[in-house]
Amino acid sequence: MTDVRPDDGTPMDLTIIFPAYNEEAALGDDLDDTQRAMSATRYTYEIFVVDDGSRDRTAEIARARPWVTLIQHPYNRGNGAARTTGVRQAHGRIVAFSDADRTYPVDQIPTMMAMIDAGADMVIGARRVEAGTMKLLRTPAKWFIRKLAEFMTGTRIPDLNSGLRLQRRDLTMRYLPILPTTHSWVSTITIAFLSASYTVQWLPIDYFPRVGRSTFHPLRDTYNYLMLCVRTVMYFNPLKIFLPLGLALLLGGTGKYVFYDIIWRFNPEWGLPPMPGTTLALIVTGLQVMVIGLLADLIVRRTSL
């Protein structure tokens, strides 16, 4: 199939989006591999390069390929902003993403598309190994964030922030207002789909060392991942945060009163001791947190109707 819209007016199957910022060293090969893989399929598709304010030959490389649609940001707005721009202008019923740095096997896109056709709402390439830059810093941080996301969504997540993914465009459009402009875009949309009980599947893939310089900042982007993980779950299931916190405070205050204030410090001549201010504060705060969580959950349920 060609990378143009179908002539009979039917929706295009797939839009493949490459967010790119100074990726002249790798972009051309990724585009050629993608076009080669898709041309052997029955799908109608288009390929976008969203140039996020690059200062190298990224735009020139995209223009040299007439089957590529080039979209340019006037300045660097962030990896997530580039993905959002691509989704807004896509014509495909499915949107696919890959980093333009040779790290992902783009020849797996047809296989992932078949999984979408079989009923998945999102398919993510789950990396077998971590081969990115600053591996010693990124691996523990990603493991912790992934485990936190698994707890909050109640789902096993093999790879939370893989850059190779396919997802339904209509569902993605619903969440664009809450998606960040940073690398955390992919994590946020994954949690959003899982929290909303959409069908998310993973395909094990190889992952290769990047070509070119990474824009990942270990401290800033890890912090953003954490904050957006919590914020996204708050958007869909706030009780996952408020209920454990409220119970911990309530049980902590009750346990302190029973085991410390009564048993440990008990004196028969005094009788039951009055509840100390710190113990009372723990119990009252725990109750307040649980009530706030119930109110937040009610608001979420009503706004989702």
C-alpha cells in the first residue's frame, strides 16, 4: 500500500509519527526501514516527522523523502509536544510512534498493527534490555516508577515508557489535554489507558544503543515521571492514593495510642491515659485524607459519565 489517503474515502489505517530533535544521524535510516516494512503490508499509512525545533539537518533529511510529511515546530517544545502535534494532524485511525534514533525495531510495526486489529487498543514494544544512555541511573529509577505505576493501576507493566507503540487515535485524542510536553508523555498515556480499562498489550522487542545524543535529563525527567504517574492516577482512580495514605495514618495513630500510650505507659493508678495531641492528629488526619479521597473519587465518577 502507499502512504497516501485511500481514494475511496475510507479512513487511513495508520499514521506513523517520528518526533525528532537534532536526529540527523539516525532519522533517514529509521524512515527508510519503516517505509520498507509498511510497503510490504496491506495497510494504508502515512509517515510524519515532527521536527521539534532542530538545529541540524533533520528537516532536510525528511524533505528529501517525498513520502514523508514534515511538520516543524518553530522552537524546541519537548518530545511530548511533538507527539501531540503528530496526533492532532494524523489521518490514521491508529497512531504509531517511534523515536528517531535507531533504538527501536520499526520493522515490528506491522506485527503490532495486527495485534491492534485483533482487538487491542494500545500495543507497546516491551524492551528486553535497557540499552539507553546513563544506564546506571535510568534503570533503578525506571524500575521504581514502573512498580509504582503497577500498584496504582493494578496491572503488570512490562515497559511503562517505551517509545515504540501503537494506539487508537480516537482514544488518544481524549487525553491530549492532560498529556505533558516532555518525555513523560508516553508514561502518562500508558497509565491513562490502563486506568480507563482499555486493552493494552505488550510485544517483546530488542532495544539498541541510540545513534546521536540523548535529550533525557536523569533528574528532571525522573522527577517528571514520578509526578505525572501520581497525577494521572489521581485523574482516574484517586482512591489508589488517598485510601492507603489515610489508612496508614489512621492505623498509625490507633496503634500508637494502643501499644505506646496505653500498654507501654500504662499505670493502674492513672487509668486510661488521655489521647495525646500527636496521636489525635494522626487519627483525625487519616480520617480527613480518606474523606477527601472519597470526594475525589465521586468527582471522577461523575465527570466520566
